[in-house]
Amino acid sequence: MTTPASPTTAPYGSWRSPITADAIVAESIGIGSVSIDGDAILWTESRPSEGGRYVIVRMEPDGTVSDVNPAPFNARTRVHEYGGGAWIADAGAVWFSNFDDQRIYRVDSAGLPEPVTPDAPLRYADAVFDRNRSRLICVREDHSDPDNIVNAIAAVPTDGSGEQTVLFSGWDFVSSPRLSPDGSTLAWLSWNHPNMPWDGTLLWTAPVLDDGALGEATLVAGGDGVSVCQPEWSPDGVLHFVADQSGWWNLYHLGHNGPEALYPDDAEYARPQWVFGARAYAFAGDGSIVCAVNRRGSWSLNVLDPNSKTLTPLDVPAGEMGRGDLAVSGITAAVIAGDPRRPMSLIRVNLRSREWDTVRQSSTVDVPSDYISPTQTIEFPSTDGRPAYALYYAPRNPEYAAPDGTLPPLLTLSHGGPTAAASGALDLSIQYWTSRGFAVVDVDYGGSVGYGRAYRQLLNGNWGIVDVDDCANAALHLVHQHLADGNRLAIRGGSAGGYTTLAALAFRNVFAAGASYYGVSDLTALAEDTHKFESRYLDRLVSPYPEGAETYRSRSPISHTEGLSCPIILFQGLEDRIVPPNQAEMMYAEVRSKGIPCAYLPFEGEQHGFRRAENIKRALEAELYFYSRVFGFDLADPVEPVQIENL
């Protein structure tokens, strides 16, 4: 593409961009769950072009790549609804949970997948292979009684023969069963409502008896106010884990006198356990530990020598680590990471030479660098002068310049979770906006991870307040810096970020438009109708329910639409179990009845988060069309119109 000698003058938002919705969905995939089996590297791809199907991919040492689970098999578990840890590989065989029936299937190079679990209301995740007994030890979620879902650590025969055995139960939640190298001891985590795993968890160990049952369990770490995650055994049989008892998720091992910090650090060595199977550290062949470290929202890949207590950075493009997926075997590390110049990618690192290469990228769209808006980390004052953080992207397109004296519309992003964080990897769905003339700010509001436990807990009791304040103050900060048009501020977010979006529109007079993707509009309805994993999450974020019913009502955007006067667009998957469709439907009906400009786009076959190419494209273009009508600019290219009521 040739850049013109002199840019065309055109209003912000109306610029033509090579970053199209078609290109984004046609040439993009999701990458996750990396593993090393012998000399082969395996990972998961979620493919929008295949209806969002999750495919396990295997790459042999000679570079040969093949799909492990053929269509229509979909390697995705629904344990906790968010899933993760859906498969395990060992000696050429792979066991995976299939999305449609939630049964575990076994597949190897010799044939098609065969089920090894019964057709029953059971779900499985986060397995390890017990070689001594030819079984999987995993998290099993029993939905036989929908009103009493039971989570347990269970043993599952790998060939489908014999009965499953419950090894540990009696807690609301369990995760991370991990066998010692000799198979003699099992470690795992448990927690009860109202804790989420980033609030407080318990780490247990128990001997594995001759008959395969567990002996007496011993509590070794964790408790109320301490989040323990990712237990792992070193090759020499020492239990390691991450815990935040210092205020930061740091690495520990179990010493003779209890937990001992390996490298005390004001940084995070883990992500919150929204999904199973995430690993942010692993052991190399020389006894060192390859670990992902998050400092104030920016990740890096490092090698920790537990003997010398030294931490050495690896020169790898890993400013963003997603959920922290990495695997190590011998001198090879495989990590899923990205940075502002590179989308999330599967990267292979030679730990001896420190050289690396890219195995797979999440996007293959070839965009000239002068269309890419660089990431700028900003700190800004929020309520009472408290610092908050964000990633800022300026409008950028070498073919265009805006008319003199004009400022760009600003799109403020409120991430999900709400215990998540803004991503620092190259994201073409952000560049889609900046290359058309929008400024974008992706806010790490109070409650986000990467800044320590105290920052994460700012949201406790304050959801709908702290997050809304920080998003509003981020936008106003950029207005005061003359980087955004104060009359054309928009906010958008998905899931918990959708709630923040709706709350910002209802409770603050800052934004002129908003887009909510499967967002929460009625906190009371969410407390009364959501899945087990998050059914008590709001006890901490808002107030215990039903005692705090009035707080739920006062924080619910649907109860305060009198404060909402700006246009809004709602997107919703109709098979969403996490935030049910009635949340968007109620909000749309209420806003529409008040004469406020609004649009609603429901999507058949979508759950929590859109995975089908045609729906991702439709939502992106519909949102752009919506802003063009609200902010009054012409689109460079035609898109399918959206019916906007009351406009």
C-alpha cells in the first residue's frame, strides 16, 4: 500500500482503513493452552471461521503441523462455565473434553476420538495423568442435580474401563490436582463461597495409597485473605506454588518449616484463576524456573535461579502474557505472549542460546506499521487523587489528517472480570478504531490485576463506583490533555465491563454514547440467576445478598435509567449462561420505553463472548455504524445498517 504524499483532510472517524472487519475475522484465531509432549508442541486454537471451534494442534520436531481433534469435535470444557484445562497430552495420546456432550475422548495418531467417560451430566477439567495407575486425576463437576452442583477431585480410567472414583470432595470448589513426580503425593486447591480463587484458597497435600485412594489430607498453605494458585512439583519432588500473603502473587516452595518465598518481589507471578490449567511458571531441565512476571500491568519472561536467588529477563516479546500460558521441557520453553508490535503468538525459546522463534500468530493480517497506533502507558489521578492506570492509543492513519481545530472521539474500554486487565499485545480490534480516527483508552481501573492485592481489592464493596470513577476520569484526563473531544466520549465493555459501561452511562454525565457486550444491567437478577462459580462473587464486590438488596438496586443501571440520556447499543449471545440474555433484554426494553436512542443485536448460538466469524464482524461494524450516527460522521465504506430506535 502506497502512502499519499499529502494526507487527505477528513473528519475523525471517517477515515478509510486497511484494517477491516473481514480481515480481522478471516485471518485471526485465539491461541491458548500450550503443552510439550516429548519433542512435540501442542496448543489450542479457537477458530472463528469454524464457528468458534476449539482445535488442539500438534507440531512435530520437523515442523509438521496437524489437528488433533477433527471436526466436529470441539475441545472445550464447561466446568465453572469459563472452562480451561480441557485437554492433556502424554506419550502421543491426547484426552480432551468435547464441548457438545462434555465427555472425555481419547485420540492418538492411529484413529478417531473415542469416548472414555459415560454419557452423563458430568464435566471434567484440569487433569493430570497418573502413570502408575493408568488414570486421569481431574476436577469433575457433577450436574446431576442442577440445584446442587458438586465439584470434586476424581480419578477417571483413561481407557473407559472401570468406575470413576471421587478422591476429594466436600468443598464448594476444587482445582489444580498435581501429582508428585513419583506419583506418591497429590496436591490440590480448594475454596468455599463467598471466596473467589483470588480472595482465599487452601493448598492441600495427601499421600496416594496403594489402592489409589488418598490418605489423610494436610493443609500446607493459604487461608482466608491469602490466594494460593498454580501448585507444581519440581523435578526433584519439591512442591512450589504462587501466593499473595505478602500483598503480591510471588513464588514459594514448601520448605521444612513451611512456605518459603523464592524471590520476594513487588510484582505478580500469576493471573487470577478465571480458567483452569493456566501456568505462569515451569521448571527447566537445569533446575531453574521460567516465569512470567507482571510489573504494573506489563509482563516479561524471566529465568529464576532458586539457588542464587537471581532473576534474569529473557529477551522475548512478552509484554503481554494473556492468562500466562507457558510450558517448559529441557532447554525448550513454549509461551503464548505478545507486545505492542506483535499480536498474541506462540513463541518457542531455546533456553540455552536464548534465541526464539514464532510458531503461530493469532493474526496474520499484514498491516503496514505506519497504520499501527503505538501503546502508551498512562497514569492519571482518579477520585481523591488516587492513581489509576490505562493504555492510550492515539488516532493514526498516514492517509488522513483531521480538519484544523478538531479533536478525535474517544472510545473508553472497560475490561471484563472485573478482575482482569488491559492487554498490551497488538490488538487489531483496537487498531480498527484508531486507524479510522478514534482515540482509544483501555483502563486498568481499581480492581485490575498486575498492581498487587491492595489495588485488586479496591473494588470490594465498590463495584459500580471505583471502576466507573476510573473510566470517567481516564476520559476526562485525556480531554484535559487536549487529546479527545469532550463532547464525543464513548464507553464500551463486555461482561463485567458491560456493567461498568452501563453504570457509567446511568450514574455519570461524562459519556455521550455506550456499547455494552453481554453486560449486567440488573445486579439483583444476576445474584438470583447465575452459575455456581460466580453465584456469591457479588457478596464481595457489592454486598452480601439478600441482606444488601437495597445496595443491589441502587447500583443497578436498569433501576436508574432516569439518569441515562445518551444513545446506547447492546450486544448479547442468546446461549449465555454467565450473563443471561434477560439482562440485555430488560435494559433494551426500559431504555427504549423512555425514548432514548438505542439498538439491540442478539446473536443465536453465541455464549459468553462471541466466537463465530460472522457475528464478530457484524458486532464490530454495527458498533462503528452506531457511532457514525451518534457522532455525525460519514463512513468511508458502507456497512450493514443497524436499526436505532428513537434516533
